[in-house]
Amino acid sequence: MTAIERSRTVAVVGAGTMGQGIAQVALLAGHRVLIYDIAAALAADAVGFVQDRVERMAAKGRLDRAEAEDAIGRIDAAGGLADLAGAALVVEAVVEDVAAKRALFAALEEVVSPDTLLATNTSSLSVTELAAGLAHPGRFLGLHFFNPAPLLPLVEVVSGSATDPAAADRAYRTVLGWGKTPVRCADTPGFIVNRIARPFYAEAFAVYEEQGADPATIDAVLRESGGFKMGPFALTDLIGQDVNEAVTRSVWESFFRSPKFTPSLAQRRLVQSGRLGRKSGHGWYPYGPDHTAPAPHTAGPEEAPAKVGVVGDLGPAAALVDLLEEAGIAVTATEHGGPYIQLPGEGQLVLADGKTSIEFADVVYFDLAFDYRDATRIALSASEDTSERTLSEAIGLFQKLGKQVSVIGDVPGMIVARTVAMLIDLTADAVARGVAGAEDIDTAMRLGVNYPVGPAEWHDRLGRDWAYDLLHHLDERCPGGRYAPSLALYKLGYAAGDEAADEDADDAAAGYDGAGETR
């Protein structure tokens, strides 16, 4: 199946921001474009907006003048649905209402030919449900563009239960030819991005609700240690708390209120109070000329230890060994045991593993970093039983490495580690259920929400049992199902072969409990 020919017409129904953006993409790809809206004046305005944007692109040298003039002459407003009869593809971008969309597509079927592709740009509704009742449901699918459509490359190509694979392939090749990056996805709540991304927001809000850290500190840790471009508090203020919470609630309801997707009560209170983010002048943060952004908690200067011991393989944090030596801290390595960093005061520094500091004699946990060399901030957690000397040495050690340090509460899994583990778990589950391939999920999360790498790649980097172990420990401490690792993640880890089982047996023989202590 080939892409839709450039000589064929593409129609867009809905003259709002998304409709205009999709129309511009198809127009600049070489198609004749028609925009239809039930309000004829809005369709005419949308055509003018697109033509103005094309004109500005030419004025700035981003588009050849002749190409711009040609494109401006290929877009028009449709006076009625009957004008769309010759379209090879009709993309709907109207209000997110099942009844309204189904009525529209039923009317379109009376106009267009049986081989015309019909697509919805919905971000939250079921493609299968929208196709119900159509005479030709096989040519119906989802084309979920991201806003602004002309700038963002990702398009989720969503197949409903009745979608013909040939129709999905034709749509995929068409979008690819438009210069976008399409990913294939089955019809599932939230599709790829809005399903997989839920923990990025949910775990940050949970740490806040658990009194682990304030929003500014959590955002800073996820940016400066986790490698994310924006923190979830700032991002949801930008999106709109009402919009983000509505998506979360929709996914939660669609998954029969699974604890994996439980909405945040703290975010609900923001919405109820009208603090919707930037658009209302206040969300998690205040906005406006008279307000300054809250600063993250940053520990004061402490003296670094002159020497430390590294016990066992630090795994995802192994890069710290070189960093310590480069910083002039003497390192004594012990191959067996651990893994932890032995501090001079007999305390231990342990990578977040889903357990809590209070469970052990004198342990400070440190959070996961996307790249310990490039990270500019590290989070530490300690309990009231942790000695002042151990915490001081841990702070000083990371400060010696050039990192700012944020000390948070004794939260299992900390911030970055529990977020990444949950992203990995949801990805493994989605792949196992046939929602999308791991490569497509990684592509979607990198391009759709700007993650530093996709969850599947993160899983490969961290080790096949890292996420499973952390979530297993979290589930023991926070029962209820939210952190219960999926069967798919189990199969990626312990069921992947005999090697993991052999390692477990070795640890059990040594009496190792996974947090720098022996029984």
C-alpha cells in the first residue's frame, strides 16, 4: 500500500488550532487542502490563518517564494460536507465528544467514496467506539497529531478493532511522506504517549503528597538529575491543571480505575480552587510580574570525605567510581558484597532501590541519574535515625563531584528512580499487550514528550531486573497494586534466563538483602 498521492485532496474538518495545523502540514506536503467547519466564517478564517503563516515562512526565508505562492493557492474553505466528496483523506479535529464525532463521520460516509480514509485526531476517545455504526469501519483510524502540528514531528497512527491493516499502512506512509515521524499503536486508553507518561506526573505528585519534597525541588531533581527537559509541576502548569488532570482521570476510568493510574488528590484540589497554571496566574507555582519562581532545596556546603570504599558493583551508578577518583577522593574497591559506598563514619551510601533509610542502621540513599557525569543535582534521602555525620559526608561527597544536593524525605524509590521504574513497567506491559512495539514507544516518548531516552532503552541501560526489584520493594512498602510489577516486567527480568536466578542464589547464600546490609 502506497501513500496518498500529492495530487489528491486532503480535507480537515474543524477550524481550530489543531485543524489549522494539520491543514498546514498537508498543504506544505503538496496536497490541495479543504477546511470545513460547521461555522463557515471559522473555516474562512482558518484558511486565512494558514495562508498568513505560509507567507511569513516565505518572508523569513524558510520556504521558497514560488512554493509559498503555489501553496497559498491550493487551500480553500469548503461550503459544505458535499464539497469533500473528492478527498482521499478526511481528518477530523472537532470537539472531544463521542456523539458529535460519530454524527460527523456518519454524514461523511454519505459523501465520500468507500476508499477515502477517515481519520480522527482524538487524543482521548476510543477509535473503535467512534467507528461503531460506520458502513466501512475498515478505512477508519486515528491520526493523533501533537500541538503545534506543524512543529512537532510525532503522529500516533491508531488502529481500532475494525481498522483494515492496509488503511493503517496507507495512513502511516502518507504521514511519513509529510515529513512526520509516525508510530503505530493499537486503540488503547491514552494511546502511547498519554498512557505511558502518566507516572512522570503521578510519581512527582505522590512524593509531594507524601511530604517528601516541595514542587520546586522535585522539578529540579527530575531536570538536573533525571535529564527531563521540564519538571512535572512546571509542565502541568503550562499544559493546564484541568487539562492534565482530565487526561489522567480519563485514562484511569478507561482502565477500570486501575491503581496504576490513580489521579492525584493534590492536583484535584488545584483544579477545584481554580489554580489551573499559567493561564490562571497560579498553579503549583505563582505567575506574574510580582512573583518569583520558588527555588529548590539545596544543601549548604559540607566537607567531602578524603576516602571512601566501594563495595560491590554499583550498577547504574558505576560511573561514580571514576568521578570520585577524578575528584581526588581515594577509592578502595571490594569486589564482593554491597552494592554501596562505604563512608568513613561507618555509614553507607546506597542507590535508591525502593526501600527506606529507616530500615537500616545508618544509610543515606541517593537517587538515580540519567548520566552521573553530566548531572548537576543529586537527591539524597535519610531518616531521623541517620547520623548527622553520615548525611554530612554524603552531601560533601556529591558536592565535591560538582553537584548541588537536595535532601528529601525518606521516600521509598526517591524521585527519579521510582519515576523511571514505573515508565519502564508501563512500557513492558504495553508491549506485551500488543499496544505498540518497544521501538515505537521509545520514539513516541522522545518526540512526543521530549524524554532523554525512551523507557525501553532506559531498561536496557539499567539492567533487566533493576526496575522489577525496585517496584517489588516499593509494592511491599506501599501495598495496593500501584507499584506491583507487571508480569511482562517480570518476564523481562527474572524469567529472561537462568543467569538472574543464579545471581539470586548467590545473594541468598551471602545473606545479602539488597540495601548495603547483611543479615
